[in-house]
Amino acid sequence: MKANPGGQIDLNAVIGREGIIQILWETVEQQSLVITAERRIGKTTVIKKMRHEPVAGWVPVFQDLERCHSAAEFAMAVYKEIHQFLSQKGKVTRRAKEFFTAMGGVEVGGLFKLPEKAGTQWKDVLTRAVEDLIHENDVSGTKLLFLWDEMPFMLANIRDREGEQTAMEVLDLLRALRQTHGGLRMVITGSIGLHHILSSLKEKNYGNSPVNDMAAIDVPPLDQSDAIKLAGLLVEGETLPSPDLEAAADAIAREADCFPFYIHHIVKALKIRGLDATPENVAQVVASQLVDANDPWELLHYRERIPIYYREDQKAVFLILDELASRTGTATVNELLAMLKGASAFDDRERLLRLLSLMERDHYLKRDEDGRYRFRFPLICRWWTINRGL
Ligand SMILES: Nc1ncnc2c1ncn2[C@@H]1O[C@H](COP(=O)(O)OP(=O)(O)OP(=O)(O)O)[C@@H](O)[C@H]1O
Ligand SMILES: [Mg+2]
């Protein structure tokens, strides 16, 4: 197996993930779900594997919504999938088609397009297409499962192009459709946390909780044994000489915090530098990648997104992360509050609690059973220390 950090990987190059995928399938039987997880952890890979290896009763369809820039484009993309699904069963999307045609919509080369001035008609097409899906599909038949990657990114696109109102309407309509049609299932994920889009909409007085009927499931890094297996397969695939493959694979998995993306990167870097796979070379490669100005591991976003996500609280967030990184240990809420009071004008315990829970949702922090905070990923703590010159 060749190292391919960030690229499209073959299904047979996907290691592990059986456990989380089983949980996802079991959950889908009951409700729709949102996959939350840190960037580059392997979310897209997980849902692509679901698409290729569906369990009985489901026909999953994978849609990368990054391509949709308007609510109408989204509605048309969903309509198209429903149309294909039903056509394969010899059924038709009668309700949606009638409305779509009456609206002056056209189908060109398998793509559906509404006329420019269609306003909010996308809602009717989407609603009718879902009605067709639910009503035309017999109870015993296979069910369509939407796997929607980059949904938050699409919502941000819609918000920026068509306004907050339209982005909210997309979320509200999807929720209403889930409520009306018990059998409708969608899996939503993406590289930006959905909660950030929701909080930007809340600032525009959007008070709804449009995903509180969906299960939230976190994709963790690989299990340690799978991370070691992936590292070993990549070292072999790249034909790197290794006096002790087991020790090398172990070191790669450990240094990468079991993130498959970083495992690919380490092996690629060993290959490019012509180094043998040994624990010493692995440590050397990681140390240099963490300080590399080109940021091959795409870690800078952990720092750069803070001003955007946390705005007026950004200073407090930097201080908290600096404190936890330089302590290389844990801290209680009171200790963090005392530190913030000493270093800034921050003096609000409730606000700190809210901030800490957001930082947990953004995967910076983890809370112990006894309530002490620390960095969630040791690797990120290490990078933060280097990057911030602590
Ligand atoms: N199970 C796996 N086995 C082997 N390699 C993997 C696995 N999961 C992820 N990878 C590697 O990590 C890279 C990133 O994975 P993926 O694109 O699925 O992450 P993501 O969480 O969807 O990222 P983003 O947050 O940018 O959307 C892949 O290109 C591949 O190199
Ligand atoms: Mg992805």
C-alpha cells in the first residue's frame, strides 16, 4: 500500500473503522445522524466505506455538497438522486416531476435545473421529491440513505451567497421533512463543525435547534492496533528498509496519535528523504514536519480558526491553550480562571465554562472524570508548544 496523505484512497486501502461503521449503521435504523470529528480524521473515508459496503436494506448515496452553492442546487441534487433511485425500481418521482415541469425546470444531461427566478420553489421540489421517495417506495423495499459530506460548508456558501435566512430555511425544511417522514434518513458531516454555522445563524436571531432530532457521533482516531497495521502496510508498500518493522510501525502510530492522515504523512516523508523506517528516523521526521513552514500536516488551522470562531474571546482561548501546553498537565476551571484574571481582564466564570465546552466541541480539549482539562490530542499539544514558541 502506498502512502497517499489526503488523497482519495481505494476502499481496500481503508484500514479499520469496522466498529464505528457498525455503530453508524445501527443508529441509522433509528434516526438520522451528524458525524462530528476533528478535521482530517477520516470522516469522508468512513462514509465512503459505508456507501461501498451497505448493510442489507439500505441503498446509500454519497453526495459531496461542497459543489452546491445555492439552496436550489442542493434541492436539485437531492431530487436527482431520488429520481435515479426510484427509476431503478421502475417507479417515478411523480409529484416532484409535475411541479418541476410546471415551474419551467429543465433536465439537461441528467442534471435538473430550476429557472433563475424560481425564488423559494426549491422547497416545493425538495418536499415533493422526498414525498415521492417515501410514498413510492414500498415498505419492504430497500431504503435510500443520504450521505451528505461537507454539509456545513454548503450551508456557509448559501449563507454567504443567499443570506442567513435561506441557510436557515434549508435546515428547517430538512428537519420538518425528517419529522413528517419517519423513514427518511440522512448522515451529515463535513470538515467544519456544524455548530459554528449554527452559531453564526444564531447571531441573526435563528433560535431553532435544527439537528436536535439527530444523533451526534464522533469519529475517533484509529484504534491503536489498526494504526500500527496501517503504518506497517505503508512501510512495506513503500519498500522502506526497516531493521525492525514492528518497532517502526509502533513508533509511527504513536507519533501520529493514531490519526491515519499523519501516519500517511510520516511514511511519505521517510520515503522522500530516503530514510529507513526506524523509531529514531520517525521521531526526526515528525519533529521536522511540525516546524515545517509549509505546514504539511495542515495543523495551522488549529490556530488560524480561533479568531474566526471565538472572536472577542480569542485572547482567552489563546491563554488557555498556552497555559495547558506549557503545563504539560491538566488544569481545573478555577485554576484557568485564576490564570485568566492574572493575565487579562477576563473575569467571568460562566463565560469561561461556555468557552471550555466550545473548545471541547472543537476538539482542542478533553475533560477528565474529575473535571480537569487538558489537550485532547498530545500531538496537537506538542505542535502548539512549538508553534507558539512556548
Ligand atoms: N481508515 C483509513 N485507513 C487508511 N487511511 C486513512 C483512513 N482514514 C483516513 N485515511 C487517510 O487520511 C486522509 C484523510 O481522510 P478523510 O479525507 O477521510 O478525512 P476527513 O475527516 O474527511 O477530512 P476533512 O476534515 O478534511 O474533510 C485520507 O486521504 C487518507 O490518506
Ligand atoms: Mg472530509
